[in-house]
Amino acid sequence: MSETTSFTPAAGFHWLTPFYDLIVTMLTREERWRSALVSQIRPSSDDRIADLGCGTGSLLVRLARAAPNAHLVGIDPDPDILERARAKLARGDVSLLRGFARDAAVLLRDQRVTKIVSSLVLHQVPMAEKTAALRAAYDALPSGGELHIADYALQRSTRMRMLFRLTVQSFDGVDNTEPQARGILPELIVAAGFADVAETYVFDTLTGSISLFRAVRP
């Protein structure tokens, strides 16, 4: 497993971590895209679902409500934000692991996951990390396993491009975020080995547009 310890905090800066949930709720139309993501995942009692870059556990909470008997795993490199996730998750069948998305195949080797999800993570990391995270997700899934992503992707309009620049790129920088704003994410998913890659929803927000993707390991 990688020994590198640096990472971009969820809200771009450590001092903003306590306000992360509020920022996401107020600026990203969170209720709409998270609800759509859960509906797309279709969690069932037979599922073992891993959330790469789980943050404060907001998505895990929704998945637990939708499928109380599903086994859930959250992975994140930030110990402070994992503590916030633990405070949210009262149910027992959720495992929280400290680590990077690029280490998913190692961290999940005994979990027998059926689906992997990642939300608002890939846009924050360098290209090499995007590639490594998607390949690790591929390696962690069985044939027929599903990948679900919600993240900033192609910014199609001038308005969305401007809002993305003023908000996300102001906090997370340009180098890591610009490739996704130009639409590279589907190419990276295909390059990792996934099939049936589809952009299923696009939500315009005050921080730019957030896209949902679905793919399958053949």
C-alpha cells in the first residue's frame, strides 16, 4: 500500500473541514444529485459497496437507509474527516478504513465488493492519482461489478465554466481540476478497463455542473 500521506482536504483546506457538509449542501444541490446517485446504484441487501473518498459519510448514510442490510465500506485518507463519518454512522455493518483510493484493491481484497462509488473526489487529485484510483477500483471489483461516480466533469456552458472557475478551482486549484472540466473523465474510466461507460445525469450547480457516471467491469 502507498506510503504517501499528503492529500487534498475535502473542502480544499483543512480549516474548512468542519464546514464541508454545509458547503456541499448550500452550493451543489446535494439533495438532487446524491438522491439520483443512490437510485442509480440501486443498493440491495446482497450488495457490498465501497465508497472511495467517503469524506464525512454523507453517501454512506443514504446507502444505509436505502439498503439496511447491505455491507458498506468507506475509505478516506483524512483521519479527521473519518471521525466525522463515524459520528454520523450509528449502524454496525459499516467499515471505515483510512487509505487512498489508489490503494482500494489492497484495502478491499477481503471485502468481496459488488459495487464501488466515488463522489466529488477525482477532480481534486492529480492525473496519475485519477488513473491509479480507477484502476484500483477495477481490480477490486469482480466481473459484472459496477462503478458509480458523481463528480465535476465536462463544463458544457460558459456559465458553468465560470462558476467552476470561481469556486472549485479557487479552492482545489487548476492543475488537478482542469482535465475533468475539459471532459477527460469518461476516457479515464475506459482506459482503466471498464465497459458500458455512460454519463447518466448532469446537474447544474453554483459550483459548476456535476455529472453522474456508470460503468461495469467486464
